[in-house]
Amino acid sequence: MTAAHPPWRHLLLALAVVAVWGTNFVVIKAALAHLPPLLFAALRFAIAFFPAMLLLPRPPVPWRNLAAYGILLGVGQFGVLYIAMRHDISPGLASLVIQTQVFFTIMLAMRIAREKVQPYQWLALALGAAGIVVIGSHTGGDTTVLGLLMVLFAAFCWACANMVSKQAGPVNMLAYVVWSSAAAVPPLVVMSLLFEGWPAIAQGLVQADAATWAAVLWQAVGNTLFGYAAWGWLLARHPAASITPMALLVPVFGMAAASWWLAEPLPGWKLIAAALVLCGLGLNVLWPRWRTAQN
């Protein structure tokens, strides 16, 4: 591991990953114009699994761990997120609300691993909750109460997936994501057939144009494979404290991209909600680093 201050080219790589993850919400919205959400999620994880599984050996973890991670991430997080984003929440707000997984992860760690929640974490949780309350008080139009609840549920599933991956121990995270994707595909296909129906699936596949398939490919290759590979490469070479704070920019890119490409409005209440959630996230990530630097 190198020094605590990464070179500029490594910081630019981290910025590229964060930009991909943030602008990805606009890409999701574009694909949902033609593909039913559960089918879209199934295609995304199928492409993430194959052909990458031919190049990456299965990580040495039990199949049940891989299956739990894949189902939580594929069905619980992205399946539900895609359903919400089709009609019930705007891309910019989705990119912000999904980051509440940080707070859910803290609460699960407190419950499962008996980790003690520090005072600054309670303050961070309060700030994040205040931001969600602001969003909830302005539902209507492009965001509904149901959409907000679904994205919160997706964030909770992401936090549960974090707990599962933690149990796997130190593994190649890219290989872990690739092989766990295999477990996400069958339930997504079955749910798509049951809830979306073959006519909607066939119509979506027929109507999908080059831009739609590019969005699916971007989800699998850009968002999943490049994102995880580059992020893991950076974390292997630099202290986490110098890399992980960059992830706070994900909702910034998400809201900016939605405003720029989709003309999503940014009224004052959205900016206030974003400021509250980002302050909570920033306090949780940066406060312990600052305290360590002072000692």
C-alpha cells in the first residue's frame, strides 16, 4: 500500500469511477423506456456473469454466501430500484436516497456485530433522516411515497449485502461480484415472467434499440466490472481514508446528470435534502479520519 496521498492519475481514476456510478442513474432511466425493470435487471446480471466467469476463478467462499449476496444485490437492490425508477422516483433523487445504505449498514453492524454506535454516527444518522423527511414531504409529480419507500428498501438490501460480503472475508471483489451475479439471474427471470409477463418481455426485447442495449451493456461492464475492478485496485494501493470519501460525490454526479440530460428540476427543497444527506454521509466517513489525524 502506497502513501496516504495518491498521485493525481489515481485520483482521476477514482473520480472516473464515481462519475460512472453517479451518471449511471440516467442510463438506467434510458433503458427503462423500453425494457421492463425485472427483465432489465436480469439482463444486466447475466452479462456481468458471462463471459467474465471464464476469466475470473470462483472466489473461495461458500455458494450460499455468493447466492445470498447475488439475490440481495440483484433482486433486493437493483430489481426494486429499477421498478421504483420506472415511474415512482426521479433519477437524481434515486441516486441520493440509495446512499442511505451507509446508515442501514451502521445499524445492521450495531445489531449483528454488536458494534457500538458513536455519538458522531448518531448525529450523521439524524442528518440523513432529516434529508429523507424533506424528500418525503415533497412527494408528488415525478416522486411518490411508494417510490421513496422502494428505494429505501433497495438501500436496506444493499446494506444487508454488505454484511454478507463482510462474512466472505478478504476476497477478490470483482470475482465475487461476477460469480454472485449468477445467483441473481434465475429469480429475476422467474419474477419477470410472473409479474411482467411474456408479452411485455417480448415487446421490450423487440422495441429495444441500440441505445437500450448500450445502456444494458454499460450497467454490466461500465458500472459493475469497471467500477468494482478500478475501485478494488485503488483500495489495494492506498489507504481507504484517501479513497472512500470520493464516493460522497456519487449523488452529486447523479443529480447533476439528471438535471443536465433529463431536465430534472432542482428546487430548493431538493438541494436542502441533498445537503442534509451528504452532510450526514460526510460526517460518518470523514469525522473518524479527522480525529485520527489530530491524535
